[in-house]
Amino acid sequence: MEEENLGEQGDVLASDDALAQSGADEFSTIREHYEANGTLTDDEKDKIADVAVDYLRGILSLFGENHSAIDEYDGDDGELILDVTGGNLAVLIGRHGRTLDALQVVLSSLMSSRLRFYYPIVVDIESYKSRSKRKLQQMALSAASRAKRQGSSVALAPMNAYDRRIIHLTLRNDPEVMTHSEGEEPMRRVVITVVKDPEE
């Protein structure tokens, strides 16, 4: 069984190399269109989604998850979200979502290599990131309120780049605060600062 899984893993990687070599320019038109105006047609998105789902299914099969469903939908910020459901998926989320973060990095790297440009794709497991996003948005609003009440900066706990981005996006339209990230990975954190009125 273990040898069989190693064989499957080798097949996934070998097929990835073959695809990268044989179809290196199959996405050139999509790449040019996306780089020109930052958007894609529904057909272009579908083509990217098909490749992403194939890669994700290959990765899931390495964990013995061959019958999970993958739902595709557009996120609020134009990203493609792939939400995996069914099966025993807790191991793919990991403690504090760290395994899911690693899965995200692997899929993003594979897709960028294949497409030869970056297109935002988010991997979610049983809507874990959606629930986490709501919590992060609430945390951002609460921290901004605290910064305004105290008239000072509030530093949040260290978090990954995806989570920091959610904090920044949540507060970007609040004229009373500004956000920035500071520190080095893995201790990089968001700091929320009150914008001082120049007349004060």
C-alpha cells in the first residue's frame, strides 16, 4: 500500500512535469488577457478552475481522499475558491489551519508554474477559511474600535499573509485608522494605528 501511494505520488509529479513541458503555452492567451486588464472571461476562469481542481484532486489522493467533493466559486475579491467537502478532512486543516496553509502554498505554486502567471486561488476545507475570515473581520473591527478609544496603536497576534490581508481589506475603508504589517515571518503581525487629525 505504501509503495502504491509512492507510485501515485510519482505519477502526479511526473504528469505535472509533462504538462508543464508539453503545454507551456496553452495559457498564453489567458495570461496576456489577464495581464492586460486584470480580468478573465467565464470560459478562461473555467479552464483555470479545471486545472486547479485536477491538481487538488491529485494532492487529496495522496492523503487517501479520493471521493471528496470540490465546490468552485468566486470570492469577494475576485479569487477562485475551491472548497473541499466530504471525507475525513480534519487532518488537511491541521492545528490552527497550518496544514491547510501549506496545501494552499503547494497548489498556488503548482498553478503559477503551470499558468506562468499568478491567479488568486484559495483552497478551503469544509468552509474553514470562510468561518475564519468572519472571525478575522470581527477581530479587525474590534481592534480598530479599541485603537480609536485608546487613541493609540493596537498590534494583533502574529498571523500568516492570507489572514493579514483580510485584516487590511476589512479596515481599508475606515478613514480613522490605517494598517500596516511589521516583523519577520512567522512573527509578522498587523498593527492598527489611529489617524490623527492634523488640526489637533
